[in-house]
Amino acid sequence: MSFNAKQKKLIAGHIVSILELMSPEEAEELEEEELEEEEVDDKPAKRASKRKSSNKKSGKKKAPTLNEIRKAMRQFSKDYDKEAAKELLEPYDAKSLSAVDEDDYASLLSDIESYEE
């Protein structure tokens, strides 16, 4: 089954909404299930690693995705607290990750990685 760009965006929006409603424990379980699925089907992972290496050769750095930002923020919330996570979103005029503009993902990821109390 394939989806057009509009359908993919709609589905992604629903997924984001669902993930925002999940407790950290539920999100962690989902992440563990995803890791198990990756281990079972390693052929696509090999193809993906080839694509990543070709990006390195061209010198272009791929912009982070919402899922990568979400994963980093989930770990950040575990390491610090929800209030600190909310503080990180303030400069982007966002109350949730889904409200952060795609153009700001790299900057937000940098803020997460360089955070100091």
C-alpha cells in the first residue's frame, strides 16, 4: 500500500498526537518494540546504512526528523524533568514538539544536546 504526500502528512500528524498522549513508559515500550522489529528485518537496515554512508561522502548533513527530535526530547525528559523540556521549547514559541517548525529541528536538537542546568 502506498500513500501520497498529503496522506503521509495526515498519518504523521495522527501518530504525533498519539505519541504526545502516551506516558513515558508506553513510549519506551513502543521504542523497544521498534528495536525488536529492526533486529528481525535487518535487510532494510543494511540498505539504510548504505544511504547514510553516501550522505557522509557528499558532505551534506541530513536535517533531523520529528522522530529523532522526539527521541532526544524523551531522553532529555528522563535525564532532567518536564519543566526543563518545556523551557527548551519556549524560544520556538511551541508548547509541544509538533508545534516546532521543521526548520528549527536542527537548532532544537543542538539545544537539547548542549543543555546545562
